[in-house]
Amino acid sequence: MDKRLGFVGIIVEDRQASAAKVNEILTEFGTIIVARTGIPYPSRNVCVITLVVDTTTDTLGALTGKLGALEGVSVKSGVCR
């Protein structure tokens, strides 16, 4: 399969409950992550993480599926080319 350049947006609603598991999953998929930013947003009591990824659509689906299965974690992704 061809690799695609894409992005992942992650909103963590309960940082204390979910951050360790989110980071574990991101480490597992670390070889596909080109860039990562994480910004706490205290007034909304969330943390926002954005990723730039270079991967196949299957691997992107595996990453977003694992993240999306976590309680209090919302994930959206897209591929550019």
C-alpha cells in the first residue's frame, strides 16, 4: 500500500484519566508521526493534540481506532495525498 500524508486531531477530555494511555498509543505508532503538538486548554478542561503522519490508510485507521476507543478521547483524521 502507498503511504499517505495526513493529520490527526485529538481532544482529550479527562487528561488525568486518559493521558498515559494516549501517550502509550502514540509511542506505539511513533514511527509514522512526523510532527506532534499538544496544547492544554484549561478554560475548556481539555487537551488538544495534533499530529502530522506519513503512513498507509490501514495504519492510520489502526491508530485512530485505538485512540477513539478510549473513554473521553475524540479523534478526527484526514489524508492529503
